[in-house]
Amino acid sequence: HFYTPQVAKMRAELSGEQLQRLRETIDADSLSRLVTVIRSKFQLSLFSIDLIVDQSGKTFIIDLNSFPGYSGMISSRGIKHFHNSLLNLALVKIDQMKTSN
């Protein structure tokens, strides 16, 4: 049993080096496939997942957010040009809605 605010607090307390080591333990290809499946099954364009990695290196999803917060994306550790990426996604979705009507 995990209490998500505690997990988020622990993540916030990680140093940049610790966070980088944690990222390196997660297989990027497997994570990419997982995100593709989640996107398809739940028909989500934007979402976030919270992961934990146990001592043996196994990765578990502990939370899926269909309306995530973006504060972590805007920080220096986040996605470069996040606002532009979000705007581009919104424009694509608007165009798709127009062409489907």
C-alpha cells in the first residue's frame, strides 16, 4: 500500500544525481510500450503515471492521472519547451475535431 503524497514527497527530496540514477534503472523501451498501451486503451493524449522501483529493480505503476499537474514539467528537470508541446497537442486535437465533423 502506497500513499501517493508520501511518494511525491520522497521524489521531491531526491537530488538530481539520485533522480538520474533512478531514471537509468527504468527500461525506456518497456516504459514507452507501456505508455503506448495506456494511451490506446484509455484513449488519453495527456496523462501521467507515478512509478516506483523496488529493491530488485522491478517497476510498478502506483497511480495514473488523466488530468495531471504540470508543475514538474515546467521546472529545470522537466520537458524542454513543454508549453509549446502542450499547445501543439491542443491544436492537433482541435484540427481532428474539425475534420471529424
